[in-house]
Amino acid sequence: MRFYELVFIVKQDASASHVDSIAKQYIELIEKYGGHVTKTEFCGLRTLAYPIKKNRRGHYVLINVAVDVDGLNVLKEQLRLNEDILRHLFVRVDKLDDNPSPLMQKVLKDDTKKDMEG
């Protein structure tokens, strides 16, 4: 089994519950092919660096995955076919990290800062 970090961006007009259901759908697919997920992070609605299919913002989701090549290929195909997914990226890693990602650390830091100000 190989380890991957999967990041995908969902269209801006999708609700948070819809983004959650999309992530659960892919987690179930990974588990169906004998893989497992160690971490799922919903990084929220963020501004994109450039417009993608007329979207200026997107919901970012990061999933740490351990899966075989067959499951990975099926997952890539399903991500490519989903119209709500703007972009996706797989990065192969040596080991899966359970700590919050740098993006999530920034989100948490910003939330803490807002709580202190307000």
C-alpha cells in the first residue's frame, strides 16, 4: 500500500453539507478498494489564485489516504468525472502525517485571532 495526500477543490456554490457528502463518498470508495483514510480536513471556502471554470472561490478538502494502485486509479477516474470538483491533486508521501496541515493551521490561527479580537 502507498500513502498519498489528496487535495480537491469543490465549486463555490456547493453547501458545506454537500462538500461533506462528496468527501464521504470518496472515503467509502477508498475503503471499498481495501484502502484506509487517516485524516480528513475541510479547510473551508477560500479564494482561488485564478478563476477555474468561472469560479473565484472553492471549498478545499484534504484527505490522507493509504491505498493500492487499483483503488487509486478508480479514485482518480471518479474525481475526474465529478462536475462539482474543480481540481484535484494526489501527492505521494513516505508516511501519513496526523498533525494539521499548514493550510488548516492557518485557518485555526485566523479563527483564534478573530475570537480574541471580537
